[in-house]
Amino acid sequence: MTTVFHTKKNVRGSRGFVALFLVVLIGAAALILAYNSAFLGLGELDSGFSAGEGQAARIFADGCVEETLERIRQDANYGIGQGDILLSASGGSCIIRIENPGGNIRNILVEGMIGDYTRRIEADVSVAAEVIAIMRWEEN
């Protein structure tokens, strides 16, 4: 007759080890998620800043076109044959070019710049007395 002895394993010790292992595993996963979220947030901040600066350059270029239209309204020959006209104000600048392809039509090209961001607006207008009609307006 053979006698078999069964020994009890220390169940309590292995449960503690499993619990500790799970805590470490969940903590590591949470740390990785937090780390990735932080870098994603920084990328979003940078994208938001770029979009804001690009929008500011577009608004600045729009203001330069409006200023050019007002000057053309006051003097129908404003800017014709002058080459590039530079306007600067409040942290930005614009390069304006006005061409006369014939008659009372004016082609206006404006590049508004703020920092490293540039926006371009092209407009064709008809000038009659002090009335200006916009025939084409393109923003790039």
C-alpha cells in the first residue's frame, strides 16, 4: 500500500503575488495612457496656435485689401505702376500690387504676413467714379 501525501500550497501568498502583479500592470498601463495623452495635448496646442496665426494673417490681408479699396476709391490711379507697396501695422505687414489691365478694371494682389504665416488675396475690381464693384475675390 502506497500512501500519498498532499501538501497544501500557500494559497494566500500566491493570491497576494497575483494582486501585486495586477496593480503593477494596471499602473503601467495608466502611466502609458497618461504619457500619450500629454503628448497628444501638446500637438493639439501647436495645431491650435498655427491655426490661430494663420487666421490672423488672413484677417490682416483682408484689412489690407479693404485699405487698398478705400485708397482706390479716393484716387482711381492709386498704386498703378508703383510696383510693390508695403503696409505695416500692429505686428504684421502686407505687400500690395495693383495692376491696370485696361479701362477701369484693377487687379489687386495682397500678401498679408504675421510672423511665419502668409495669406494671399487676389481681387479684381471695377472702378467708376467713387464706386467700386468687386468682380472676383480669391483667398489662398
